[in-house]
Amino acid sequence: MSLQVEKLENNMAKLTIEVSAQELEKAIEKVFQKQKKNISVPGFRKGKVPRQMVEKMYGKEVFYEDAANELIPAAYEKAYDECEEEIVSSPKIAIVQLESGKPFIFTAEVALKPEVELGAYKGVKVDKVEVTVTDEEVDAEVEKERERNARSISVTDRAVKDGDQTVIDFEGFKDGVAFEGGKGENYPLTIGSGQFIPGFEDQLIGKNIGEDVEVNVTFPENYQAEELAGQPAVFKVVVKEIKEKQLPELDDEFAAEVSEFDTLDEYKADVKANLISKREKDVRNAKEDAVIQAIIDDAKMNIPETMIETKQRQMVDEFAQRLQSQGLSMEQYFQFTGLTTAKMMEQVKPNAENQIKSRLVLEAVVKAENLVATEEDFDAEVAKMAEAYQMEADKVKEMLGEAGKTQIMEDLAVAKAVDFVVDNAKEVKPRAKKAKAEEE
């Protein structure tokens, strides 16, 4: 295999990859051997027809496309490894020459990692944010814990009220005709949850167990079933069960049940400490985002569109994998949301572009400040991974291999760059910053 690299405009390059005629012949023969059992030619038993006969009947190029598909992945991977430029996108493949007896030539158009011209990255000014937690916020958090520990008590001596947990049977009708998907039995519904169409739950308030109820609603204009969108409908509903939440008393006993503390005061103090810790992390993350964005805004870089497209596809693929882990396919997700792959790609584009810019400027800071990850840093990261996956550290290292280690070391160096630019940022009070802007 031979490789030629031609740099194009806008950080693009064209790789011209040549595979020998002998390798092409091997690929054609391999494709023929795979396919011959399915080829029928009069006068020959299935799977026994000679290749020359097939090529005579259907043309010598009959196996070319599959042979090219057989060769391209390995040839491109080898070219990728040999190329001294840093490729940052999927390739766009084009066939240049594909003919038996001649070298197979194809091109791969790729994006190259852009050069970054850093502006200011030390002493970036960001708003100073004071971390405070009020008693009201602590009480709200404690109240959430009470809600989580509430008991459900069956009610039979009163009608439905807001907040009740009910069990209902229902069936929906449009113009007097039941519609598909509008029927449910023994359906759990918390009144006020907003789970059903607006107005549905409110009309159950005041109704008793066993009472037949007609609920009149109008479907939202953007409802997923087009035949029902914006249309009026009537639901026949029967309330079968009513349950109300019973909150535990807010006392020392409650504190002892939900925490490691003996008194309510101790429990509240711990809740406050946790809220402060979380808020400090949130402030730190917001500061990171603000500093990195300021560095991006002051930097110069020319990002190839194909680099962004590759990142978009990666983000969509990762989302699909997360859905799959939850037992949901992308087809089902698109059906529920009305999205398409193209629409989703467009939605994630701004985030994809910003992630690329963030990584590029941070890598530039790594280079400018000569930041490196040490073996101790790597071992500490492996230890975290080993604990998370409940594996031996040596086994994690073995699974990572050299390529995995290189990627982690790069990520750790970028993390050092984040710490560097944030620690070197200057916090200013919002008013002082505004006043200075007005002076300028």
C-alpha cells in the first residue's frame, strides 16, 4: 500500500491510497468464494460455477464493489496510522481506479486538527459568586426527604382531592367513537402531577370511589397523534381507589430514621453542609464554563465542518447507546418525539462545536504551559476505574492497552489545563465589572 497526502483549504486533506493489483485480486477471489454458493448458472450445480463463467455472464466488474468494500477499511486504517497529520474526522471515500489487473486507488478526504492561536487565557475575569444556603432552603430539602418517606393510606370516606394517589379506569371518545390508545384499566394517577392532558386531573377532584365521571378535554395542538391534535374529546372515568400521603412527624425520630444522626438539629446541619458542598461544586463548574468560554472567544481557529459532523454523529450514537441501555430504540424515541436523525444532528450541532472548541483551546493551553500527566496521575485514575468496575488495577491497565493509556494521559493533561486557567482567573464583583465596562 502507498499513501500520498495533499493538504487542502480549511484544514482539510486528501489521502490518495493505492493498493496493489495482487491485493485487489485476492479480495475479488475472496468475495467470489463467499458468494459462489448463491450463484446459479445453467449447466452448473449451485456453488460449482467457475469465476470466469460468472464474469463472462455478468461482466468482470460484478465483484468489484464488494472487493473494494473488503479492502477499504484495512487500507484506510493503515494509511491513518502512517499519516503524519492528525486526522479528526471520518473519511469521505471516493474510488479513483478499480479494475482487475491494476492497482486499486481510492481517496479519503479528511479534516485535520486545526491550529489554535490563543488569546488571553491567564487572568480571565469572571463574576464572583458567594455561596450561601438559607434556612428556608434547608427546610425545603428536609421536606423532600419527608415526601420520600411518606406512607400511602387508603381513603374510603371522602372524595378525591388534589395530591391524592388514585387508581382509575378510563376510555376516551372523539365524536362519540372510542379512539385507539385512549383506554386504560387500573391506571395509577397522582392528582396534580400533570401526567394527563391539561384539565383531566382537575375534573376528578371531588369525585368519589365508584362514581362514573365524564371528563371533557381538548388535546394540545402539538399532540403526537395528529388525528387528535387540537381536538375535543370525552373520557369516561371511574375512580377505583384513593390514597393519600401521610408525612412522618418532623422530629428526632424522623432524623434518626433517615440519617446517621440522633437529633433533628444535627440532621439539618448535615443537610446544610451537603447543600453548601453541592453549591460550591456548581459554582466551580459555572466558573470553569465561563473561563473556558472567554478563552474560546479570544482564540482564533478554523474548524472544518466535517470535524463538527463527526462529533455530531458521535453524540447521537452515544445518546442511542444510552437509550438502548434503558431498553429503548432510537426508532421508538423518534416515534415518541417526532424527531429524525437529521433534526437531532442539527440540535446537537452547537454543543458539538463548543465541545470541539473547548478541547482545542485546552490542548493549546497544555502545550503553552507544558502541562503533563504523570505516571502517578495515571495510576490514580486507574485506581478510580478499578473501584468503579470492581476490577483489579492491573486488569484495567491490560484492558486499556497503550492506546487507552495515551488517551487517558491526554485527558488528564487537559484536566490540568482546566485547573490552571480556573485557578489563574480573576474573580470580580458583578457590579465592579459592570462599572468598568461602562467606563470603557
